[in-house]
Amino acid sequence: MIEATGIVGEFLSLKEETDADILAMQCGDFYEFFAEDAELVADELDLKVSQKGSHGSSYPMAGVPLDDLTPYLSALVERGYRVAVADQYETDDGHAREITRIVTPGTHLETSDDDAQYLAAVVRDEGSDGDATYGIAVADVTTGQFLVTEQSGTDATSAALTELYKFDPAEVLPGPEIRADDAFLDEVRERTDASLSLHTTEAFAPGRARHRVREQFGGETLESVGIADAEAAVRAAGAVVSYVDETGAGVLASMTRLQSFDESAYVDLDATTQRNLELTETMQGDRDGSLFDTVDHTVTSAGGRLLREWLQRPRRSREELTRRQSAVAALAKSAMARDQLRETLGDAYDLERLASKAASGSADARDLRAVQTTLALLPAVGELVAETERLADSPLAEVLERPDREAAAELAADLDEALVEEPPGTVTQGGLIRKGFDAELDAIVDDHEAALDWIETLPEREKRRTGITHLSVDRNKTDGYYIQVGKSETDRVPEEYEQIKTLKNSERYVIDELAEREREILRLEERRHEMEREIFERLRDRVAARAEVLQETGRALAECDALASLAAHAVRNDWTRPELSDGRELSVDQGRHPVVEQTTQFVPNDLYMDDDRQFLIVTGPNMSGKSTYMRQAALITLLAQVGSFVPARSARVGLVDGIYTRVGALDELAQGRSTFMVEMQELSNILHSATDESLVILDEVGRGTATYDGISIAWAASEYIVNNVAAKTLFATHYHELTVLGEELPTVQNVHVAADERDGDVTFLRTVEDGPTDRSYGIHVADLAGVPDPVVDRSRDVLDRLREEEAIEVRGSDSGSGTTQAVFDLSSGQFTTGSAGDAGPAADAEAESGGEQIATDGSHAVGESAGDTTAAVDPEVEAVVDELRELDVNETPPVELMAKVQNWQEELDEE
């Protein structure tokens, strides 16, 4: 096989050095892709493919301009590819290239949205007792945020997967023990959109990982954050640090703070609950219509990220929640100050991400001006809060005390002194630095501008000197500076004009003085750009060194923004501050669903739960609002534990440790799980995970199987929650048999959504009242859904007959012999049928005409064929039937009637 040489050979050689999916290699003013990479990139990005010859062979080639690489990289990374970038540098022999970075989904700085972009590592340590401990580290390279935790115990696997779902990382690095665990990796793929990447096994080694973490965050950091003995967490953290370093993202300088988080400090929200409550996206995957979309009025990208994080990770600390509530309350009551604050924050840029760009060396002059602009807002925000008495006395003032305001002001002043107001987009353009900042640069700029001024005035001087009217001076890359004269006047050109090019209507000349000025301008331009670049890089390095100041300031401004957003929403929608308690009470007066109220005329409802009213069975018509009522209870609880106001006239919320939901039906057939299997797995998770401090929402349990099976499961699950779990629970069901639990178990109560039925028309009142209901109005819902009238009318007829325990005509038959009648026998679980023309009761028809028995599954009764009309009847059974036929029920006293029934049962049992 002939090996490629030249540029193609260099490309293929570099590609062998990396495990990246794609290589982009700089070739002058372009980044080129060759061979299979060119075809892949062309297919993904719709680029044109050409051919490049090498050593007698032809290779596909595609390329993008040097300055346009970033958007193409972003597109590839968003599709899950890891892209190596090889940059060109000068050597004594010409040019050489080396891989300077590998851009991956979790290390790409140029994101297309404001959401956090996490890189995660997960490892597993097997304990001697058989239980596993998972270590998880997540880092957002765009902001420098770095978090670690451990999960252990019998539910460690589920807890680890839930954490990954909450962070929804762009890229996951599975540890050596997990790489062969297909079930775990499949769950990661199913629950997140993450790309899975293999990182060197050595990076997960305990000793090496611990060294990398101490080197990055300081020697005493592990002890100070309480994870010195958390080996799994340290291994995961070390792997993340190593990966960020080895991919060349260049953002380690912005990762200044390691944070350990204890899940016990947060409300447990598993993946199912986050989906069912539509916290950040709807069931259809849209942001619009989610809780986050509803309450998000932030004016900064960092504020939006923080608010989203609060919703996904509600707190259990009453102290922290009270602090947030107090800040929201102060802002809600200070309308003018709140509006001024939000208007000021509207000019803020994302300092956390700018710190990462500065640390990576990718920040340009406009980024540094954005840093200056945002840092300069801190005094204004602080002054506004200090001058508003209500805000000055609130926790908002404490938020603004966290950043080093003196350091922030000093850095802002230095940047403002150095940079022009509107710097150009690239460093190479020049014109970045203010006049007066550097005396040497000022002298060069003055000389450069004087030379340019001489060039600019040259045409007029030459016109006066030579008398040529059609004369101009211009510049291009080929000819440099030149004098252009129209052909009609070339005979008047002086001898010192040296011709360099002839055009159709003019000729170009150069003179010695012009050539000298050009050399001077080029020298000055080169020196000016060199000095400006040096000054700029010093400024950028200084900003990078102050990354922690930027991050602290950015977080403080983001928190102000998030709190102001919650206050603005509370005021606009008449929300109230909930009272928080450590008890089990959940009392809501005139509560509303925070999302649904935005689009409908919402009917408020009350809710009360405590130790004596722990389990509510919610019955009522289809489409009457049962699910909305229960979800609103969960969302009000969640919002209270975010620190927000809630949609109610008043509310008292006992803090919970978790919110668990089982709502709706969802097939996952691709994973081999039917609707009922998914339902049972969700129920199993709740029964294993919920505690007496949890809130449980169950919307229909057991509906995906046979009626008796479903009722049995729902009944047993209810008893288990009441007797063993003791969680606050709302359970909506159409199994009205369950309402009897409210009469037998002291902590179980029945409530129902009321409906008004008059003359066959049903009106859903949307109000929740105590007590059970015995009707679901499903046929009415079918009518509303547009089911054909004949089906609806027939449904009503069948329902009426079932209620009256009358025979039901089965219309149509395979033989075309007309209608039949059927009576459902509860004791046998079978329909007994006879011809429509039989005059006697169905039971009599069966006995006398030999009608067939049809089991509930459609099969014929065991021992009889469809055509067997002469089946023998046992004499003892016939005697009981004769007595029953002769009995006058209306004339028989109840006690005597019950005695007869008991005797008949004994006779049949003996038989």
C-alpha cells in the first residue's frame, strides 16, 4: 500500500496520534479535513468535497476558513463528535503542525445557548458488604463550576443515575468499573443526551486522582470540603481535572473552587418526577409550557441558569429557604427599586463564562470590555440596594457583600483605562488600546497616523504639482500602494513615476517616496499590532488571574436576578409567601396550578393534609381536574422549597425530603417495557424510596392490567403507603372500591372533584370537596372527544343496563342470526347468553333453551361447545334453581331470604 506524503501524509500521521473522531488541521488560512474525515464532515455540515493528490493517490478534501472554524466545531460537537485541532506554527524549514486541543461535547467553550454544559465522571467502588459506592464529579467548563458527591447504599445505582439526569451532562466519562456495565450505560444514554467518552484508566487511579485534585484546588481542599475519605468522589474529580487538562480546553485556571454537595440537603426529585411535573420541559420536550418557562423573568443568562438549578434542586434547609423568601418579599414590596435593579442587570454579561474564556486564552477585546462593563455594574447595584431601606435590611444586601468589591472595581478601572469603548472583533485588526495608556504605543500610533495622513494627502499634492486631474492613490495586496492615472493623461506623467501595471483605462505607477512611506507604514503597523497584542494579552492574563473575582461577582448578580425574577412573577400573578414548617402539614387556601393559571380561567381549590389526614383518595370524573389538583399540590410544595412565593391565597408547607410521582401512561417498547411494566417500576421506586417526610402523587395505579388485578395492586399499594411508608399521599383513581379505605383507615380521607349532571348534561365544576364519588362520566368525555354518536348512545344504553343489572343485547353475530342477550355472572366470571326472542329471564333461557356460556375472554365455557344445546344439568343444582324460580322475593322477609341463600350455598358446596 502506498503511503500518502506531504500535507495529506502529515494529516494522517496526526490523526493516528489522537483518539478523536475528527481532525481539523490548519493549512495557511484554512482548516482542512482529509480522507474519511472530509467525507464525514462534508456530510454533517454540507461542505463541498474536492480531491487532493498525494503520491499517486487521490484523497477527499474539505475545508473551512480559519476564522470560521468555531461554528463548524460547535455543530460537530453538538452532534457528539470529538474534534482534534492541529494548529500551524513556523519553523526554520517552513511550517509544522501539532494538535493543540481536542474539543469534546463537555469541554467546548463556544456554546449555542445559556444552559449549563456539564462534563461528568462517574466511578463505582464495590464495598465488602456487596453494596456499591458511586463517585460523581461534574464540571461546567464554561463557568468553572466544579461539584462532587457520593452515593452509597442499596439504592446507590438509582441515586447515581438520578444525579446524572438532574445535571444532564453533555459528556460522561465512565470509570473503569462501569465501562463493561451495559445496563448502567444504557440507562445513562436513556436518561441523558450525553456522549460517553473513554478516558485513560490511570486518571481514575486513587493516588493520581488525589494528586490532581490537590494540585488544582489546594492541598487542604479535600479536608475542608469534607471528602478526604470519599475515595470514589475524589477519583471522579481527578479524572475530570485530567480530562480537561489533556483535551487542551485551557480552562483549569477558572476552576478555582471545589464544592461537595450532600444530597440530603436537597429534595429528592427523580427523573420520572421531573418529567411528570414538567419542571424544565413539557412531556413533549418543549421549553414553552414548563414551570421554568413560566416563572423565568430573568434578564441575564447566568440568572436564568441559577433559577433553573433552583427548580431542579429544591432545598431542605429552612434557614436557606427563609433567606430567599425574605429577599423575594423585599423585592416584591419595592416595585421601583426592583424595576431599576432589573434594568441595571439587563446590561450585565455572563462573567462566569467570560472568566473561562479568559483562562483558556480565547477571550477577545470585546469579551474584556464586557467584563469591564459588568464589573462596573456592581457598585451601582450595591448603591441601589443600600439606598432602598427594605432591600438594605433584606438578605439581598448580604448577597452583594460576597464579592471582593474592591478587587472588582480595580480590575474594571484598569480595563476601562486600557481598552477603547468599542474594540474591534479580532486582536489583529488593531485599534484595541486607548490613547494615553502606553506612551511607546502612542508614539508608534502617532507616527503611523502621520504616515497614513501623508498618503491620504498625496493625490491632491500630485494633482497640483503635475496638473493631472484623473489621479488617485490606493492600495491592494498585490501592488501595495500605487498612483493610478487615467490613460488620457499618461503623457503628462513625470519621469520619476515608475510604471508597474497597465489596465484598460488607466495605468499604475510608484515613486520612491511612496515606496518608502509604504515600508514605513508596514513597519509601524507590524509594531503597533505587536504592541497592542502584547498589552492585550497582559490584560487577558490579568483577568484570568482574577477568575475567582469574576465568578463571585457573576454569581452574586445572578442570584439578584433570579430573586428579582421570582418577585416579579409573584407580584404579577398574586402569589403569596408560604409559611414553612418542620411538621407534616400541607395547608393550601385557594391554591392554583402555576402553569395552567396562565392560560385558563382557573378555579382555585383548598387542600389540607396532616398526620390525621395523611392519605387522600381523589375521585371524580375524567377530565375534571384531578391530575391538575395533585400536580398543583406538588408544585406548590416544590416552589416553597425553592424559596419562591406560591400560587395561593395562603399556604403552610411542611418541608419534605422528596417528591415522587406516578402519572400517566408511557410505553417504552424499545427498551422492552410495556405501559404497565413502566407503571409498576415507577410504583416500585416510590414504595422503596419515599419516607414519612415525602410527598407522593399517584395518578391511577393498576389501570394497565385486568380490573381485578389492578384493584388488588392499587389496594395493596395504598395499604402499604399508609401502614409502612406514612408519606403524605394524593391518590387519584377510578377504582371506586378503594374509597372504602377512607372508612376503615383513620389517616385516609376521600375527596372528589365535583360535577353537576342535569338532564343528561354534565358540567365539571373543578371544585374539590370532601367525600367520595361513585361515577367517572367516561361516556361524557367520550362524547366531548368526538366519538361517533352511535357509539356514545350505545354506551349509555349498556351502562344503564349494567346499573340495573339487566340483560344486555349483544348486537350482531358471526352467523348473522340476529341479536343475543347476555347477563354477566359475577360468580363464574362469564356472560350467559340466549336468543333475543326468548321471553324468559336470561337464567331461565339458559336452563330451558340450552343457550351457550361465553367466558370473559371470549372463549366458550369449559366442557361445552358452542353448538351443544343439550348439556346435562345436575339434579341438585336443578332443585336449587327450581326453588329460586318459585321464590317470591318481594314477599319474603330479608332474614328468611338470607337464610334460604345460605342453605342453597351449602347444598351447592356439598355438590
